[in-house]
Amino acid sequence: MWILETVVRLRNSNVRGEGESVMLGWDTIQTMLFTILCICFIFYLFMGIYTYTKDKELKVNIKYFALCISVSFWQELTRTFMNS
């Protein structure tokens, strides 16, 4: 019961205003998504290049490289259109 009372007390405290909920702003959400998409772009690009350089003759590595490149560009396009 004391947990519920603490939560109610914190929610009604004057730190954020009376009964005002704490939400992330659109700028913060956009920055977080931008960061996640940049990390995904770099990860997919690195994975594609790494598997291709392991053995350039295997068709599976070539197909995986093409898949990683296309996914990384898809991530970049998503990030670009999200910020426009």
C-alpha cells in the first residue's frame, strides 16, 4: 500500500505541476529514433562488408552483402523521410 501512496504523492508533487504527466517531447523522440536508425545503418553496413570480405566467392555471402546494403539504405531513407 505504501508503494501506491508514494506513486500518488510523486505524481501530485509540484515538481512537474499539479497532476501534470511526464511525457517525452517530439524532439526527444525524434533524436532517439535518429540515433537508433544511424546505429542500424552502421551495423548493417558493417555486417555486409564483413561477411563479403570473409569469402568473396560464396554466393551466400554475396546475397547477404546485397541484403545488408539494401537494408542499410532503407534505414537511411527512413531516417531522411522521418526528419523532413
